Amino acid sequence: MSGFLYKNLKNSEQLIKSREFPKVFSNNCGKYTALIGVGGNIGDVKRRFFKLINFLNSQKRVKILATSIIYKNPPFGYLKQDYFYNTVFLISTNLQPMELLLFLQRTEKRFKRKRLFKDAPRTLDLDIIMYEKRKINKFSALIVPHPKWKERASVTLPLKFLKGAKCLKRVL
């Protein structure tokens, strides 16, 4: 696909850059700041990520502050599926954590996400990795920081490419 730069890593993993990945869009942190894990492995995922940026930035309650590189990596859990493309978005929002989760789930549905079984292939996966510096464990559907995020290269590697985002200190 044109417009992308690829760096091959071990085991067919790749780092992928483009005009939007990584990019700092704004340093206006807004009311709340959250780190969102973004992934998918069905269809043209990289194109979908561009559409996701446009969609989120058209919303009044969520704005993208920065994106990381895209990381192509093997699946975990259910292994009989294609590699995933993952990135992280630093966002500004006026939504409380549970409202943000519901917004992200509606966004997944808009992008044709189907929840067939745990770790199933998907068009789009949006996870709240961090929300401000809050610890939330009141709801079974929402645990923040996201469990095991530190063990997942699909989060930790892209996170290294958010260095220019001044609002990042509000979540880390």
C-alpha cells in the first residue's frame, strides 16, 4: 500500500509509519485524557484506521491528540487467525470512563465489529488502556488501567512512539 513505510522485525512483525502514524494532532488536553488501544485483523485494517481518525475527529465528545506507529504482530489467545495491526491513540474527551467505553463499543459496531468468541478475529478493537491516572475496577466490563497492558507489545511498543504528545503525562 502506498504512503506507508515498513520496518521488518522478527517473526514477520512490522512497524508501519505513514502521514498519520505517528502524529501529534493537538496538545490541547481538554477535560479528560485517555489512552486507547486500537487493533484489528479483518479486511483493510490500515485503511480502517484512517477512517477511524476521521470519524473520531468529527465527534464533539472525543478528539485525537496523537497516534503512534502501527505495529503488525501475531495474535494471542486464539492463534488460528491473521496477524493484527495495532496502534494507540491518545485522546481528549469530556466523557466519563463508562460513557467512553460505551462510545467506543458503539464505534466498533459502526465499523462492523462482531463479538463471536473471546479473542476472535475482528474488524476493529478499541480498548481503554488508561484514563487520566485513575484506577477503576468497579465494573466487570471496565478495568483501568487495562489488565496486562504492560505485558503486551501491541500496547507497549506503539506507546514508545507517543513521545511528542505533551498530554501523555496525564495518563502515565
